[in-house]
Amino acid sequence: MVKVKVSMTIDDHVYNQFRQYCKNNGMKVSTKVEQLMRESLKNTSLSKFI
């Protein structure tokens, strides 16, 4: 699977909390974001575009 680098602008407070959440749960931020994106696509009508 090919990986793509992305750039996002995220509120620093939200990002820091999310980063700490990931650290506390032994996961990478990028891996968790990808997982959340997959779940979002699977659970919405956006899945028809995949």
C-alpha cells in the first residue's frame, strides 16, 4: 500500500490532547487518524466513492 504525506491545520489544543491520547494508548497519531478516516468512510454514504 502506498502512503501519502498530508499537511493539515489543526487547533493546537485539540492536536496536543489527541497526541497525548495516542501516546497513552501506545499508538501513532497518523495510524489513529487513518483508522478514524476508514471508520468514517465505512459508516457514511462516502463509502460509495471508494
